[in-house]
Amino acid sequence: MALDMFTPASSVLAPEFFTQIVEDVIEITLATNNVLIEKESFKELAIYLERTVPILNEFNKKDTGHSESLNNAIEILNREVKTAKQLTMECTKRNKLYLLMNCRTIVKRLENITREISLALDLLPLATLDLASGIIEEIAELRHSLQRAEFKAAIAEEEILEKIESGIQERNVDRSYANNLLAHIAEVVGISTERAALKKEFEDFKSEIENAHLLKDQAESIQMAQIIALLERADAASSPKEKEMKYFTKRKSLGSLTLEPLQSFYCPITRDVMVDPVETSSGQTFERSAIEKWLADGNKLCPLTMTPLNTSILRPNKTLRQSIEEWKDRNTMITIASMKSKLTNEGDEEVLHCLEQLEDLCVQRDQHREWVILENYIPVLIQLLREKNLDIRNRALVILYILAKDSDDAKERIANVDNAIEYIVQSLGRRIGERKSAVALLLELSKCTLVRDYIGKVQGGILLLVTMSSSDDSQAATDAQELLENLAFSDQNIIQMAKANYFKHLLQRLSTGPEEVKMIMVSTLAEMDLTDHNKASLFGEGVLSPLLHFVSDGDAGIQKVAIKALRNLSSLPANGLQMVREGAVRPLLDLLFRHISSSSGLREQVAATIMHLAESIVSQGSSPTPISLLESDEDALRLFSLINLTGPDVQQNILRIFYSLCQSPSGASIQTKLTEYSAVQVLVQLCEQENQNVRANAVKLFSCLVEGGNEATILEHVDRKCLETLLRIIQSSNDLEEIASAMGIISNLPEDRQIAEWLLNAGAIPVIFKILPNSKQNDPHRNRLVENAVGAICRFTVPTNLEWQKKAAEAGIIPMLVQLLDFGTTLTKKNAAISLTHFSENSLMLSRPIPKQKARFCCFSVPPETGCRIHGGVCAVESSFCLVEADAVKPLVRVLEDPDPGACEASLDALLTLIEAERLQSGGKVLAEANAIPSIIKFLSSSSPTLQEKALNALERIFRLPEFKQNYGPSAQMPLVDLTQRGNSSMRSLSARILAHLNVLHDQSSYF
């Protein structure tokens, strides 16, 4: 039970009190990995708290008496640790948006905690306690660090808060401002930018701040309401239906007639309606620019009252400004609503005039565009594309483009109008001005996934775009080419592009076009989402040669895009192998080595391309003439050394390259080289990386090197901290493959007592136990994880260390191992059986003798305890590890039917522990009841000599018992006779001896 934060001073020095504080510190340290905001600040606090642990442990050992000063210090420390724990937990569970809005408060609370802990350390009566000099120095240094500690919100978080404050202050109601702001927030706090995800997060944010306990602070309540009002303008914050309902509710309340401005709206100087009204010291209001010019011209008196002015006082008249804005919005809303009918019921000149007015309104403000969309202008504008008048069609295309720009809602509304895309595509075949407007609109529409398929399905659309991409008009050609790139994210569209001879056109332009066209074409290859078929087709058409030429001889711009194109195409293993055969590796490696200090984008693309090539090497399987990726040991060393010289994007790709190479036909050689390059030391450090992708790939490669690696090298670099890191990864990672690899490292580490002790002290057994499933799993990573977990358990079940076995048994490991005999993979079954064998070897020693019964009246005597059939005493799963009590016999017998000899051998070893020494009679009966003996006889014909020999030794003992000799002897005779002829010398002799038991051979046979 946790100790109360306000434990009285008289009891604070109880040992369990120190223990509780230490446990809280450990919980905080683990929880900091999961905080949603201010990660670095929380980690810094955790480091400070961890430094208090040895200090507390030292005080726990001392007789501290009844020092009031010490009690006060420990009370403060306890209070602040609990405060830190509560804050940390809040920051792992609360809504991300809410935490971001309160990041300044959070860092302030962290800073207060450090100040209070520093105060607690200052109260420690160091002079009266017999403390080591090192502890006293650590306390002084820690106190000094805590006093100087400063926590600040991250720069990105501060930027967002400043934008929010600015938006609220300036009453910014633009949808684009809110969209950009919400997208920025999503990036900083790690939320998907998909509309559904953003909307859910925003709704959770509103729910969070509506809770009563969050609204006690009136200032916070007002602030949060303003933030909601600002962010609600974003597309993702409310659905189009919600916006529509809100808009029409307001518009219907306005009436249908526009209003003249109030007299107070006019500036007395300019006689125009004011935009930024400010009040002077005379109490009169003017347009800011007008009164500033009045004062700049040397005037000292108010233009209306002619009283002296204080030129330093110009106060924004927010109330008047808001009234003016509301008047303008009201009139504009009514104007927009009234114009739509004129577009369908008037002549061409009136329609053009309305379109011009509508375009002006759309250009003026984002909010006007939204009102136009909500008034359902889009279907009307689409119908105007059927008009004969070129100017009307062109103006309608321009307005549609303005509406669609940066609005997914408008894009989808356009796509959902019947035949809309067909009408727009038809404009591609008309005069140059209309073509340019149409392709610009289609390019904007193609940014919405829903619309891309519509465009590709229009008959002749792709062909027109391919033709336009060769146009003399550079802007139209560029837009058409970019649109084709966007359409290439759909397989159906790529098929249409192929029919339009786009790829041949592209390859021709790569060779003959001007430099700017080559750049566009290579960019298309780089961005195109190609099917494997089209990737293969492009390589068949000869695209590799020009791309490699650009990599070797092109300028920096086209070189970078060419590498990106190669990365795209090389993801098909067959293409990757062709690239390796045609010498692509050398120029790519040279680029990577040459550009260590260049832009990370180029290095990342090169490393990712080489990574694809490495994966293609693995795909070649057991080819008679395997292809090698790295030509020399020097290349391998230089490539691996880049891990310490590059950023996370390149690091993770290099790690994936070597992981793939370890799986290739030359994998053993690569592993040896990596060991020689001190790779283990580097990987141990990378396992502590903040970047999850780098860490996960480092763990995977580390797992490869540990499996069958050099034991001395591994033991040199794997210490307690490394093992604790691996266990933390297993507990906190969301990547199942990373968890399985971390468990694989633990499973395959050398059998070393120190490693086992470190793991036990770090709580490895309960961590591993949580991994083990209760039913069969089909996921390969999950199966590998369980295999590794059961392999790691073997480390703690060695029969020579009874203490370890007891800890494992008390954790409930034995029943879980028994379950895995039925549900696990072959390797899992094998390792489970090995551990059960280890446990069973100590069962006889641990079986508790049956207590003797004292003579009592028979009516009241307690029934005597019954002894175990195998061990004779009182057995239990957790105390004596008895296989019979664990119901393990039948599952072990079922494993004997497994096709894998290793699993059968491990299971047989476990079963044979039941018939050792004097347990032959009782154990034999248990094996017979479980139908194990026929399976053992089958092993006489196994292809595994080890299994044959174990079966022979077992049967030699079993057949000493007459009943078993009689029941099973006949079925064993023929396999035994076969072994006397085909087995090795020891098996021939043992087979003959068993046959003699069975009275098939006499004792003087020449087989002995």
C-alpha cells in the first residue's frame, strides 16, 4: 500500500517510507518515456530524481535518530516526488491539445518541483550524520544543479502559443489560418493530419476543458473558449454539415436587404468607413492611418474638438471595429446569397458582371469563399462550363480554382457534381487560356485523393495531359506534368498513362529533352506510385541507364531527383538485383561517402536506395552464383562507420542494410566483420536512441550479432544498463518486431551467471512472463517473440541454481510452459520442454515428506496426505516443480509426435526424468498411461542418431520391468533388430542387450 503524502514526521524514517519514495522515482523514470509533451524536461527531472536514490539508500542504512530537520526534508522530498509522479501521469493520459495549451504551466510546475527538492536537500543535517564524503559531495552538487535548473517550453510549442495569442488578439477568422495552425499543432504533438483524427482530438480537447474541475479558474475558462473559437474555423474541427447548419442559422436571421453604414462607422477625416478605428486622447475616433498622417503633418489639435492631443495615445476601438466588421459581414453574406439566381437567369453581360463581382469577393477573404461554397455556388459554376461564351467558361474555371485551393471540402463538392470532371477535362482541348485554367484547376483537385480517380476515368483526359506536358507554354506544360505525377498514385491512372504511351514519351524526353524537361520527367519517376509491373516495365524499357548517368554526371538538382527515382524503382527486388549487376552500387556508395557533410535529403535517398539493393540481395535466395553488394571489407567498414556521422534517417537505413546483409547468403561473413568493427559497442549505444526507428533497427541488427556471435565480445559490452534498456524496450515499445528482437538478444546472450543476476535484479522474469500468450498466435513476429521469451526463460531454470528456479516457478512460469507445449511453435515447444526438464531434475529433492500421523480417535482424525506417484512425498507445482502435478505429462507426450527431432528430443528428456533411478516402476506406469512408450519405440527408426540413442537407453531401462517387456516388447523387436545391423557400434551393442531382455537374442550373441 502506498504511503500517504502527509505521513506524520514521527514515522517518516521507517524503511518502507524510503522504499516508497524510491519506487515512486522508478515509476516516474519509466513513465517519462510515455509523456505526450515536454519529453526532454521530464527526462531532465527524472535524472535529478534518480540521483536522489543512492542518497535515500544511504540514509536508510543509518540510524538517523529523531532529527526534526531530517524529517522535514524527507517530508518535502516525499511530497514533491508524489507531485512529480502525479504530473507525469497526467502528461501521459490527458488530451494532447490540452497539454500543449498548458505547456508553460507544466514547465513552471517542473521548475517548482526542482526548487522544492533543492530546499529539502538544504535541510538535511549533514554535519550530525556519519555520511561518506562522496555522498555529501553528491548532495551538494545535486542541490546546486536543482537550483540552477531551468525548464522552458519547446520552441515549436512557444511558436504555436504565440500564433494562438496573435490570432485571438487580431480576431483572425480565416479558415486557412486555422487550418495551418491546427496542422502545425498536429505535427508538434504527434497527431495524424487526417481530418477524422484531428476532429476526434479536437472533440476530446473540448470535452476535457468542459469538465468542471478544469473550469474553476475563470481566466482559464475564457482563454480556452477563445482557443476553441479560433480552432473551430479549421476544416477538420467541424464537419461541413455542422458548418452549413451554423451558417444558415445566422444568414436566415439577417433578412434579405443590405444596410447602410451607421454614421459612427465613418472616419471624420476620410469620410470612408473605417477599417482600423482608434480613439485619441480627446475621446474622438478616427481611421488609424488618417489620424497618424494628421499628426505626422505637424497638427497638434484634435480635428473635431480642436483640443490639444497627446500624440502617444492611440487606443484601438475594438468595440467599434467589431461592429463595423459585423456590418460588413452581414451585407456581404446577403449579397452572396442574392447573386446566385442572376448567374442562371440573365444574359451573358450580366452573368460576366456577377462572376467578376463574385471573384473579387472570393479573393478578398477566406471567409467569403466559405460562404460561396455553403451557398452551393459550385453546381452553378460547373453548369457554366457548358456555356458557349469563352469568357464565362474561363471566369467560372478561375473561381472554381480559387474555391478549391486549400479546401478539401470544395474539392469534394466539385467532384460530386454530376459530370463536373468531364466538363473541366473538355476545357483541356480548347484555347490556350481556358486550357491553362482547366489544368490549374485539375492540378488543385488532384491533391484530394478522392478526386484523382475521377480525373483518370474521364475518356481522353490522360492523353490530353500527356500532350500538354510537351506544350510550348512552360506553365501549362509544368502543371500538366505535375498533374500526371499526382494521378500516378492510382494504379488505374497509371494504366491509362501507359496506354497513352506516357512511359515511352517519358524515356524519350529523358534522353532528348532540355534540362528543365529532364528534371520534370525524372521527378515524375521519383514521385510516381508505380505497381511492380510498371516498375519492371520501365526497367525493361531502359530507364536504368539514363538515371545512372544523371547520378554520376548530372548537376546537384537532377542528381538528387534521379537518386529518388532509383529509390522508387529499386523497391522491386528484381530491379534491385539488376541495378547491382549493372554496377549501380559503386556510384551510390561513392556519393554517400563523398556527401557526408551535404544535405541530409541526398544522403537519406542514397542510403535508402542502397537499402533496397541490400534487400534485393536477400531475395535472390540460394542462387548458384550469389551476387554481393559490398565489394570489399573497406566498403563495409566505411559504410558502417557512417552511423556515427549521420542523422537518424541515414542511420536507420544503414542499419537496415546490414540487417539485410546478415540474412543474405554471405550473412555469416558480414556478422564476423561487424564484430571486428566493434559494431556491438555501437549498437548497445544506439539501443538508447530517442529516435524509435533508429533504435528499433539497431535492436534488430544487435539481435543478429548476438545469435551465434563472439561470446567474449558480447560480454565485454553488455552490462547491467544495457539489459535494463532492453527490458524497458520490451515493456514500452509499440513495435512488435523490435520487442521480439530485444527478447532475442536476452535469449541468445552467453550463459553467464552475472548476466542472469542482472536480469533477475532488473525484474526480467515478470516482464518475460507478460509476453507469453494464452493461446496460439498466427503473427510471425508474435511467434518469434514467444520463442525468444521461452528461450530466455531457460536461463533461469538451470538445475544448478535452485534460487533462480524458485523465482521462476513462483512467477507462474511452469503452467505457462505446459500450455505452450500445445500452442507454441516447434522451437517454443523445444525450449519449453528444456525448461521443464530442468525443473523436473530437482523435483525429487524438493518433494516434501509426508508427515507422520499421531494416534487419535478415528472419528476425529484428519485423513493422511497422499504422496506423489513419482516422488513419494507431497508435491506442488511452485514448490517441487512436479511434472505430474503440473499436468505436463500428456502435453509432453504430444510433442513426441512433432516432426522436428529437436523438439522430440527435448520432450523425451523431460519425460525420462520420471523414470530415473528408483522411480522406474512408478514413472514407467505414468508414461504407459500417457501412451508415451509407443512414441519412444518409434524413435528407434528416427533419422536423428541422438534421438535413437536416447530412445534405446530409455527402453533398456523400461524393458527391465516384466509388464512393459510383455506389452511393448513385440513392437520394438524389428526396429531393434534393424539397429543391430545398421546402427553405430554403441547402438548395435545396446540394441542387442535389449533384444536379450526380450529373449530374442541369447546372452552369448556376437552382437555384444
